[in-house]
Amino acid sequence: MSTHAAGPRQPLRLQGRSDIASARRIVVKIGSSSLTHPSGQLDEQRIRAIATTVSGLITGGVQAVIVSSGAIAAALGELGLDERPRDVPLQQAAASIGQVVLAGAWSRAFAEHNLLTGQVLLTEADVIHPETYANVRSALESLLELGTVPVINENDTTATHEIRFGDNDRLAALVAQLLGADLLVLLTDVDALYTAPPRDPGARRIDVVPDIDALEGVSIGDVGSKVGTGGMVTKLSAAHLAASTGTATMLTRADLFASALDGAVVGTFFPAHHGRRRSRLVWLRFATRGAGTLHVDEGAAAALRSRRRSLLAVGVKEVEGAFPAGVPIDIASPGGQVIARGLVNFSSEELRTMQGHDSASLRETLGERYRRPAVHRDHLVLLSRPKSEP
């Protein structure tokens, strides 16, 4: 019987390595560089090793989700390419071929432990729209209830630079938030976060990061491998997203995966934050980007920042983009800074007719329903304040 209809699962908010053993739902992300040989061929032995560890978790009653990079990398050897294509159509073609190869490798690896896998390919559009966001969660919950292992990847075959997640670290953090996971494990080719590039003299492993803001002054690289798209910056961003929504994060090298789960002092641990529940506002802040932008006047911007007000059409000066009602949109101040994001009550076409008009005149000229705010305060989250503000 389905149990997810009652509402989203709340994570356990793990605080230390000793809590890892109590995790009941885990999301494991593996980067391309950890799944391929230097030649670009898929490393099926590594996939089998990860599957063995995850299967052990499942036997112990843990639900596990795999977020697997490597579709494009898996196709490099098949296509005789030396590195990831830069041309988007070539990336899409390689992903189409590689997704089959990658899904087959995961399926064979888990079949050795009598477990089924289910492939789930996502684009950012799937988590921008509230309806598809809920559908993704329902599908993943059902796969977990059936005892299968969901294997998730970005759908590089249809994604473009304008609509993609950009890296599977962020995708994994969004999946963890979506499912209320207790632990997110980011497996990469670096064993931990360091105070400087690990090869530099004096670089020290950072054991625990209670707050991302405390890393100011730490030298962090931004370049991934030749087969990947991410780097340490994307991993820190993912850890911050996950911790902010209640999911602890472990960052370590793929061959240290089992040891990290056993509580060994390896990798870097990011405790879950307390005090913030997973909600629509958290989703708006982290999981979306605007389908368009409403540029507002200073009065509307000030009201949003300081008085917790809804955005009214009278304060809208320009509507940028084309979008339907009900999707997330960005709200920008007169200086162009995006200060808020919210679910819009009207389409872009309607808003262009409504902008600059007060509620009374809209009711008189367009009808009663046009008195509603462009974005209601209950469906709006502030993203930033002016630099002059404390």
C-alpha cells in the first residue's frame, strides 16, 4: 500500500558520523570520473563495487537511490572519442548511446544481488513545474516501495545549456530534498575537501563542515575532469542545498564509499541543519529558476524586501520571457538584481496587459479574477537583499 500520499518524508537530520548508521534513506551520486577508466571506457568493476555496497544497505532495510553521471562518458569509447564533446548536438547524441550502456551496467551489477533497477531521466523542466515536481516524487517513491533501485541521470539527450541542471551534484541534492533523504553521498575522484588543493604542501583534510560560510578563505578548485561537468564548487553547493533542507552530506572518493558508511574518519561530513522544514519555499529557492522575469519598480521591491507583501501588477514595469500561469518566475529590482522568486498567477501575455494598473482598474476593465496579486506572498521567497542592507 502506498505511504507517500500522506505528504513528503521528513529527513532525520543527521549530525555526525556516528549517526550515519541510522540513515534509512540515502541518495548516492557518482561522478563520471569515478565510473570511467582513463581511456574513457566505462569501469564496470567500480559500478559492481558500488552496487555491492548499496545492496548491503538495502538488505539492512535502507532505501537507496543512485544518481549516476557517466552517460556521455560511457559513449566515448563506443564512438572512438578522446574527450567529452563540446557541441550540444554531439553531447545529445553521445548521451543517447551512453544512457543505454550505463543503464545496462547498473542493471547487471544489481542483478547480481537479485535487485531490479529503474532508470529515471530528468531535465530541469521536470522540477520547475509544480505538477511534474510532484509526479517525479511519486514515481521515485513508488520505485522505492517496490524494492527497486532508482538510477537517475540528467536527460542529456534532450537537455540544452538553457534548460539543464548543469551538473549531477545539484541534481542529486534536489533528489535528496525531493525525497527527504537522511544522507546524500557525493562520490568523486578526491577523497575529501581540503584547505587547499590536495597536492599543495600543507593542505589539510577538512573533517566536518558545520556551515559552508565557515569555508571563507579555503582554496577550492573549480575544474572537473575531462569527462565530467562539475568540480568541488558544485559539490559544496550541493552539500549546502542538502544540509539546508535537512539532509546530511558525505563527500569522499568512490573507493572509500563502504568505509564512509561504516563511520570511518574519511571524507568530509556536512551535518544537516536544524530549524528549516522542507517546503514549497525551499523548493522555490533551491530547485527552480524562473521561467521568466518580472521587473518591478522600487516601491514594489521595497515592499517585497521589508514588508512581506504580495507582488501586485501595479508594481510591474516589464515582463521578460514567455510563460504560462502557475510556474516559478524571478522578480528583479530596478537595478536588475533578482530579489525574489514566486509562483505567478497569470501568464506573461496577461501580465503585459495588467502591468502598471492597480487592482480596482483591473477589476473594472478585465474582470474580478484580475484583482489577484501577480504573485501571492504565500508563494514567494526572497533571494537577496541590496548590498547596503545588513
